[in-house]
Amino acid sequence: MTRYLSLLRTAPFSAKLAMALIAVYAVTALFAPWLAPYPEAQIVGPKYLPWATPHWLGTDALGRDVLSRLIYGARNTVGVALVTTMLAFLLGTTTGLLAATVGGWFDTINSRVVDVLMAIPSLIFALLILTITGTSVVALVLVIAVLDSTRVFRLSRAVAQGILTMDYIEVARMRGEGLGWIIRREVFPNAAAPLIAEFGLRFCFVFLFISALSFLGLGLQPPTADWGSMVRESAKLISFANFSSWQAATFGLAPLLPAGAIALLTVAVNMVVDWVLHVSSGLKD
């Protein structure tokens, strides 16, 4: 614990700022019902109210409070992306480390399956599967997790293959250690640093992928608040916005709010990932 605290103290300002932003997103997602002034799907007034009290960011096309939906969107969009990334890593890391350690036909079969899945464009494949299975949250999580686990498989397998050539792996095998012990005690700890960095990058890709599917109408479905669908619902307002006055200009800014929330979290996570990679590489400033 002391080592991690010292690392945090020596982190650059950009990483500290990024971690603070991620903490704000996490608190917003966890305490959304208490932070949001109105329920997620409640119609609270006329449509397209300007930015003013009590609707600080106005209302949408149905008269729902935009600020409340932004806050609930943090829970829905970020929460689903985090669960999906964790599932993708569980699947990809497990199969990747096993394929590298076991080798032979197990490695060959898994690698060829991954090659086939990676050969198909992810967005097209996801649109096809979700059109067939429906757009439930469970289907969304499973489809994206399977697609993204292929990238994790490739990385974990490549890292593990480099580790398995080390002398301490041969020593462990000569001692008679089993497959599970070698993976758990030798391979995984030495592969943790690049996998942790990849987790942050994968989270960003999954986060943006879910937002893109929601923008296309196949992600999280109404009335669930989701940043991607909020951009789609208010995108037309940019064309009709009148920027001659502040109240009129707010209609054109409406789609930029969820888009900005998506972009800000993506940048923050990438800044933390860059710092983690720098620390794990052992390079000095």
C-alpha cells in the first residue's frame, strides 16, 4: 500500500488530474439517484426548455430533464462498458494464457477462431448479431465482450509466450509444478503490467463502441439514459440552433454535452494508461 501511495504522489499532474476526473465520473455513476434532480425518464415540463432554473441544462424532445439524464447516463453507459470490459478480459486473458502455456492443438484451434472473428469488422458483426438476438443489455454485453476478447487473447498470448521462454518457467516445470500453478504464480504476475494498461485502452474502445451502437439505435434502449442515444436524439438541434442569443444557442449545444462527457472520460482514461505504461516500463523522467 505504501508503494502505491508513493507512486501516486510522484505521478505527473496530468495523471492526477485524469484520476480526479475518473473519480468524479465514478461518484456520479454510483450516486446518480441522489445527485440527479429528477428521475431518469420522468417528463418534467415542455420540450426543449432553455437552460435556466430549475432545469439547468434544459429539457429534451420529450420534456425530460437533460442534467438528470446526463447523470444517469454515467451509471448506464460507463457501468455497462465496465462490465463488458471485465467480461472480455476474463474470457480473453484466460484463453490467451492457456493457449500460450498449453500450446499444440489447443493453441491452434483458439488462434484460428480468433482470426476468423477478427477478420470480420466489429461494428458490422455486432449490428448483425444484435439485429438477430435483439437489443437487450445482456445481448449487448455478451456480443461486445466476445468481440473484444479477441484483442485481449492476442495480447495475453503474445506476452505469455515471451514469459514462457524464461529460465524460471523451466525451473518451475522441473520442480513438477502444474499448469494452473505456472499460470497463476509465474505467467500472470509477470504479464499483469501490460494487461492492466490494455484494460484501460479496451475500456475506452468498449465505451466508444457502446456509444456508437446507441447512436445507431442498437445500444441501450429508451427510456434508459445513454450518452450515445442522447447525442442522436438532439443532433438535429445543431442545424436549427440560433446562435444570436444565449438561450437560443443552448439548443445547438445540447448534443455536445453527452458527446463531451464521452470524450472527456476517454481522454482521462488514456492519460492514466500512459502513466501506468510509463511506470511499468521502468523508464525515468
